[in-house]
Amino acid sequence: MEAGVAAGAEPAAGTEPAASEAEAGTEPAVVAEALRLLRIEPSAAGEPSPGRAGDAAEPGSVRAAEPGSRNALRKRRRWQRVLAARRGKRRQERQRRRARRAAGDGNGDGPAAALGSGPGGPGPPSLRRGRVPAALATERLLQARAAGPRLCVDLGVGGGMSEKESGRLASQIRRLYGANRRAARPFWLCLTGFAAGTPIYEQCFRMNDGFERYLMDTTPESYLDLFPLEAIVYLTPDSENVLQDIDPSKVYVLGGLVDESIHKQLTLRRAREQRLQTARLPIREYMVRAPNSRNYHCETLAINQVFDVLCTFYETRSWPAALRAGVSSGKGYVLPDTADQVETPRSATAAQGNALFHGEELHRQGAPA
């Protein structure tokens, strides 16, 4: 490195001032070289650095012949692309934050205006797919705790679940709680039969981050010991009674059960033994069976799907909208207006198949023997 500097400095022979000038030119060159190695400065690409203009101008310069300069240039360009990508991500994140703040500001005149006005009022639109400010969500949940309605998950019914089934139920509880936090008119949630040492207890704390900070009641006691019998409505798909409305003075109980072996009427028998009111969602009254290859039609929903139906109806007062939100087409039930859309592609496919078959027959008849 020093030899290259000396070759480009052209000192005058036998003069002391020329030697001092060479030393003065060497020091900034050493600094520039150190910066190039540590920070990949532009000098690594062959550009002249301060104090070395003559070094870059010479065609036989050592710097121009270094193969490491090309590698440094590639590294520098790659690092520039990384920085540009990071700046783009930060810009997109700022835009998303502005959009979320704009959506929150446009939800009403303030936090008080965004609260539900009771089951009879129209209610504000739900921010189901977006985030809700933590203070607003907490205020809504505490209001539901004071004025209802209440939704209780009976974990005592699933004592025989496997570890896999308990994990699926814990995941459904997480989805249910998240949907309740985003709801404009939330329920107050309660987990009964939630005893330490049970599989569902362990799975809830293992799978759900921050579960201990969930705004809901958890107790090892039974709902029979917490609420009056006349206020309890056990929701089961096997009930003969159709749920017509949601009463804030009632406590709606869901069976906390993920049963892959499909024990039918388990929750109905449990409610009858305890002499409780029962009800089912009006799936048969508002939906129709959709044709499918398996001929599968099921009214049994996961607890988070049942909650989506209840919460949407509590906000919109519309059972078709509520059932559309919670009942997936995989259950074999669709709304009547959707059934026409399902039938049309099937009919078109069948007609196309008949046309192709008819064309093949004509071709066979017209072919020479």
C-alpha cells in the first residue's frame, strides 16, 4: 500500500520538504484505506479518495488491478438494496398505521360514541378485521361485564378429550376471545370447570400468549353454582327450541368440547339432566342444504363459530347475516341466495359434459366403417 502511495506522489530527490509532503499524503491515504475495509466506502470501487488523486489517474495503478475492489463493489450494491428494502417496509408500516388511525377516528365522535347502545339499537359497525385500541376494547368488555350478555364455556363436559383435542379447543378459545375484543358489542366471557392440572388448563397457557391477562372470568366451579337456573340457556345443535333473540339478562352456555369421535346429543343430555333451558341456532330455518359430493350436512359448529353467529346477530339483528358470518360452506348449509350460485356452476359443468359426449357420438357415427 505504501509503495503505491510513493509511486503516485513523485517526490523531488534530495529535498526535505518533498519528504514531508510524502508523509503528509500517506496519512489520509491510510485513513481512507481503513474506512474502505470497515465501511465499504466509494473508494473501494476504484474512485479516488482524498490525497490519492494521482493514484487513480495512473493506468498502471495498483488499486485498479485489485480483484477485491469488484467484490467490495458487489457488497456495497447488495447492502444498498437491503437498505432500500428496509426503507420500503418502514414506509408501508407507516401507511398501515395511518390507515388504522383513520379507521378508528372515523368510527364515531369519540370512544363513548363507539360503545353499543343496547340490544335494540342499530349499533356501530364492527372492526372485526382490524385492531381496536386497547382502551376502547377494555371499556367495551367492562361494560359487557356490568350489563351483559354473558357467554359461558362449559369445560366440564370435555373431561375425556385427548391432548390433541384439548389443543384444538384452546385454539378455539383464543379465536373466540380475539373476536370478542374486536366486537362493537362484546359478550362477557366465562370459563367454568377450568381447573388447574387438567389438559385444557395446561393447553390454554401453553398455546395462548398472554392468556393470564385475558379480560374474562375463569373458575374451576360449575356454572350451576354461579348463575340462577332460570337465567341459563344451554346452546346445543340437538335442541328442539330455536334461538329467537339474545337477552342480555341470560347466560348462554356452550359445551367446551372437541370430539372427533362424534358423540351425538352429549350436550343435550347434560342440559336435560341439569333441567336447563336449551336452544339451537336457526340454521334449518334460514339456510338450505347445498349438494356436495359427500352428501355431508352438519349443524355442529366450533365454539368460536357459534360465537361469530351470536356476536354478529347481536350487532346487526339479522340472522342471515349472522349465519353467513359463522357457518362455513363446508358444513353443507348455505343461504338460499348462495344456493343458486352453487347450483349454476354444477349445472353448467354437467351441460358441458353432455355436449362433449354428444359431439363424440356424432363423430363416431360420421366416421367411415
